[in-house]
Amino acid sequence: MANTKSALKRAQIAERNRLRNKAYKSAVKTLMKKYLASVEVHTANPTPESKQEVEARLSEAYSKIDKAVKRGVLHPNNGARKKSRLASKLKPVTQTAQ
């Protein structure tokens, strides 16, 4: 337990930041899962509508990852790695469609 007033305040701030970071990370994971699910659907049945859905999900995920990096929730390299992995899931699908 904190012994001084300033240590108590820092503990409260750390807890507040931890919860905020947790919410951001959870949102990033959720958007990544939604994107991967839409890629699976597009792989099974490639249509222009499903391709638009995939691109929209990718854009949402990229946006949330970038915001998390900007706010310091994710390390820049971690964000770049996540975005790279998302893009690499779509590449084989678009390669076979062409």
C-alpha cells in the first residue's frame, strides 16, 4: 500500500491508465478478429460485396491500431507488426482472385 500522498495518487493514476489501455487493447483484438472472420468469408465466397466488407474491416482495424500507438498503449513496432500480419492474411486471397 502507498505510504505517501503522492504515491497514493500515482497508484490511482496507474490504475486509471491500466484500465484505459486494457480497453484499447481489447478493442484492437476485437477488430482484428472481425477482420479475420471477414477474410475467411471472402476466401470461401469471393464477391465484390465481401471484398468491400474486408477492406472496411481492415480500415477500422488499422485506425484503432494507429490510435493505440499514438496514445502510447502499443509500442510502434507492435502496431506495425499487427498491421503487417493483417495485410498478409489478405494478400493470398487477392493474389488467387486475379
